[in-house]
Amino acid sequence: GQQLNQSPQSMFIQEGEDVSMNCTSSSIFNTWLWYKQDPGEGPVLLIALYKAGELTSNGRLTAQFGITRKDSFLNISASIPSDVGIYFCAGLNYGGSQGNLIFGKGTKLSVKP
Amino acid sequence: DAGVIQSPRHEVTEMGQEVTLRCKPISGHDYLFWYRQTMMRGLELLIYFNNNVPIDDSGMPEDRFSAKMPNASFSTLKIQPSEPRDSAVYFCASSPRTGGGLNGYTFGSGTRLTVV
């Protein structure tokens, strides 16, 4: 089946540093989503992207929908301890119903104060 | 809005026992999804419903798994008989119709299942 390759798998950074993670696929997606999961909780939507080339911000978070429609990245600026968690990308295919969201394996972020 | 409500939060059961996980979606959401999350396989879609009707159950691992949605405000995921390899966190999610529906795609807090 289709897969999303999310990298890096994990990151250990110092508070205040910027963070960048990305997702790539061999297939075209028409929607990209980025989620954050805190320990013991379900994923929470951070940013949704619907058009190729789209660049969207949510506070210190910025995500972009790649021009090729096969990739997306998420940047976090000036990280803080509460940014700790697992970040997931998810993609939806052309013509796919909402049930065809495909998730990456996640990027585990650790922030050292 | 109380969000998607799942119960129980934690379940420990012995191999061979029947397990039932429950989900109450957000009121007015037309779609309901069941996911399983493990370290090895990440988030996997098991089954999803649209207006209480199962649309795609191709992710259900085997016949031991079944899901129902008797009405718009309740769904169950049942495992009978349970096996240790079923140990995982099971998430329920719901979303409104497409056309902005993905922005409302909301997960519950999950049920952590341990089969010993």
C-alpha cells in the first residue's frame, strides 16, 4: 500500500532552536495534514494544506505543501519545552474519501530546556 | 464540545477474552474512524463509517475484529477472542462532511489495550 516517509524519526534539540521535519511520498496527494500527539492523548490537528505550493502558519509553526504534491514540511521556530511530542504528517489522495488518510510514522521531538 | 469520547482509557485482559471498545463521536459528525497505533506499524486505519454505514473495513486485521455503529452517537470495536498481539492503543476519530471536513477531523484520547 501507499506509504509516507517521514523524517527524521526523532530529534533532540535545545530550547530556542528551530526544527524542521518533512514527509515524502511516491504518490501524489491533494491534501497534507500535520498533527501533534502528546503522551497519552490522540493526535491533534496543527495545520491543513489543500493546494500545491501553499504555505500556512499557525503561531510558531509553518507548513508547506510541496509543488510536486509528493512532499510537505513542517517548521517550528524558537522551540519551547511544550513542543515535545510526536508529530505526524498525513496525506489524502485525489479522489480519495476521508477514510483514505495515510499517516507517516511520526517524528519524536525532545526539547532540552 | 466534549470532543470524541472513548472508553475505557485502559483495558487489561487475558488472552482469549472478549474486549469491547467504545466511542462517542462529536455530535453532527458524519464520519467515524477506528485506528490502531503501535510502535512498529504506526497509525493504521481499521474501519470507517459514513452516516453509520461501514464504508471500508479492509484494514480490519482478521475475523476476530468487528465494529458496529448502531446510531450516530455510538460505535463499538470488538475483539473476540483477544490475543497478545492485539495490544496497542486504539483511537476513534470523527469528522464532518467533506468540504472543510478534514479541518474538523478529531481524535479521541484512545484506549490502551494490553492482552496478557
